[in-house]
Amino acid sequence: MKLQSFCTALGLTALTLSLSIFPGFSQDNSSNRTRFFCNQMFDQASGEKIPTTLAWSPERQAHLLFIAWKSEAFSRSQWTPLRRCQVVSEKFQKFNESGFLNYLTVGKVMNLPVICAVKNTEETCNSNNQLFTLKNGTDPKLVLEQLVNISQGKVGRPIYQSSGGKIYLNVSNYLENAPVVNVKE
């Protein structure tokens, strides 16, 4: 039941987020490369600012919604939503700069469910490509599917599956279709 609540909260958070962003870090909009960063986004449902991983897309000349960090599941271990947003956004940026952010996939690291960045659909999750950990007991495939669905604004079939049945999210496709948000400068 906790998994269902988590997935529902993740989906509702992403779908009900306002289009109003309050900048936390200045972005160089003239850059010709996608940039990932953490920023505060106003959530109309809760009336609160939520740490959010955003991407600046030079192709679309827009800021794109990636992940809203609302879960307090890791706060006891000092991984608050804000800290997770900051650290994970930096990882997204690092993997992007090094050419390893072609796909997101799911797996387990130290027996915990994780989302990872991989260069191709033959790679699997490990501690070197792990982006973030999910709450134990969470089905990472459902979370990845929800990211795909959110990016498409619908439930569809934008998931790429390899012959092994493993789920991969094509990051370029996500960035082409992710919701645009306005950042107040």
C-alpha cells in the first residue's frame, strides 16, 4: 500500500505543480548543452515550494520539469528532499556532461531499488551509475514508468524495452516532450 501511495503522490505532485518557478541557481540560457539543476517549484496542491530537478533545454529554449522531490522517506538519514534534489541534480549534470545520460533504467544497488543513468540499453545499474535510491519496497519500474507518463502528459507506450524486458527511458525523448516550466529570473 505504501508503494501505491508513493506512486500516487509522485504522480499527483508532478501533475499539479504550478508553472511558477522560483530560481535557486542562475542558469546560463545561452549554453548549447542541456543543463540540470535543482530549484524550488511552487506546488499548488500543497501551497508549498518543493525542491525540483529541472533541465534547461537549448533545443527547446525552455526549462523542463524532471523530478519533484516531495518524499520525506529518507529525511531521518539527513537526505531531505532539498538535499536529494541538489545531489541528484548534480549527478544528472555530471552524467550528462560525460555522455552517460542517454537512458534511465532501474535496478538494485546494495539490495535497494535505484534509478540509474546508462549510456546504452545493454548496461545495468551499479554504484557508479546510480542516480538515486528509492524507498525499500518501492517498485522502481513503476517509478520509471511514471516519469515516462508524466513527460508525455498521458499514459502511453513511450518506454523502450530491450530484449531482456528491462525498462529504459530515453532521456532525449523525455527532454523533447517534458513539461515546460517558466523560471522567474
